[in-house]
Amino acid sequence: MPDHDSASRGLLSADRFQRIMILIATGLLVVFLLLIAFIRLGPQIEHHFSSIPFDSESWKRAEDSHDPVRQLMVDDLLAEHELLGRSRAEIDGLLGTPPKTPFFSNYQYVYWLGPERSFIPIDSEWLCIRFENDRVVEVKILND
């Protein structure tokens, strides 16, 4: 009889060990997924809560500085001011004429916004505007 009890306990112990290992693996997977989500989404969430309303004069003043104030305004700009279809003169009045840049030659206007919104910001973000017949036909935020 003792052999049967010890075999049963061993079998239960193996089953219990397997359940514990599954719980540990599941816990590690959840922690890993949360860490990846934080790394991926953290900068966007932070930017969302630190964004400011678009102001044309502040946007234009930021041209000569390395202050990413434009990056804090760009989401509001795009949400509240439809740029598609506007004339070049309207864009000049709203955003100013950007300085020349070697980046994104497919676009006539390229505005530096700031460092890219990511966990490790390596590149910069740019607001890129393409005109056809002096009307805006494309607006994108791109990274270099």
C-alpha cells in the first residue's frame, strides 16, 4: 500500500507542478505583453495628454528653434483645420513658409515637428504637404 500512496502523491505532485508552471508562464507572458505595450504606446499616450491647441503665431515662431511646440500642436491642427484643398497662400498665412530641407522631396512644404514619438526617439517627425495647381492634395506626418 505505501507504494500506491507514494505513486499517487508523485502523480499529483507532477500535475500540480505542471499547473504551477503554466501559471508562471502565463504570468511572464502577461508581464512581457504589458511591457511591450508600454514601450510602444507610452510616448503616444504622453503626447496625447501634453498636446496643446494649435496657434498660428506660436507655430510660425517655432521655425527657428529646436522647441518641439509644433509637435504638441500638430494633432489639433489636423483635427480642427482642414488643410486639403487649401491654397498655398492660405497655408502660408496659417503655417508660414517652411525653410528648404533635403528631406521628403516629393512634398513642397516640409515642417519639422520634433523628435519622433517613440520610446527611443532616433528620428524626427515632419509635417509634409504636397500641392498640385497651388492646392493642397496631400498632408502626412512622416519620420526621417
